[in-house]
Amino acid sequence: MEPRLNFYKEAPELMNAQMELKKAVDDCGLEKELLHLVNLRTSQINGCSYCVDMHSREARDDGESEQRVFLVSAWKESPLYSPRERAALAWTEQVTLISQGGVPDALYEEALQHFSKSELTKLTIALGMMNIFNRLCIAFHAVHPIRSGKGA
């Protein structure tokens, strides 16, 4: 698959704003490990190979175990995730697939057992940001590092 365009070059003012949002999310106080998991799960759901590769590598570089990275797609059946991480992954799936029934009250109440309202707002903004990146990379065929010969 060949790249269609370089979205950073075509809309630098908006991409700069998106990168500022990414920095704000990275610095918002949510655990780095948690953000890696939800970024990876969002990208898996959306089918963004570029972002799955990037976020799995970033998680590993920051000390996440291979086993936890590999099992994110099957988190419901894995005992490797904390209750807070499980709540975040459930929220991630529902928010990413929001057109398939919204976000049920029960899921919201469960999320509030593990996140403050401020944290849940920050998590939801992080998910929205990741969904934007996924849509850009998928729509414009972002070059996957392995396929371009730049990674292994």
C-alpha cells in the first residue's frame, strides 16, 4: 500500500494543534502505562497497523511486558490487567465504537469506580485524540515502519 499524502505537510496548523493535544494528554496525570494500553486497544479496534506497531513498540520501550502487549486484544479473558486497566479498556472499546449503542449507564458507573470524573474526562479526550490519529493514518495510508524498510 502506497501513502496517499502526508497529512502533516498538508495541514500543519491542525497537525501542530493535534500534537499539542497529544502532549497535553501525555502530561495530564493519567498513568503512562494506561495510556499505552488504551492507545494500543483503540488502534487495534480501528485496524490501524501503523498505530498498533507504534504503540506496542512504545509500550515495550517504556517497560511493558510482551505478554501484556500481546494480550491487549483479549484483555477480557486475561488476568494480567488491574481492575482500573480493565475499566479503562472497557471504556476504550465503547467510546471507540460509540455508534454501536453509545455508552451505557452501567459502564459509566463502573468507570467511576476506578476513575474520578476528571480522570474519566481526560481518558475520553485521550481516546478521541487516538481515534483522530487512527483515522488520519488509515485514510491516507501512513507508511508502516516495517513495510517501509525503516524498522524490524
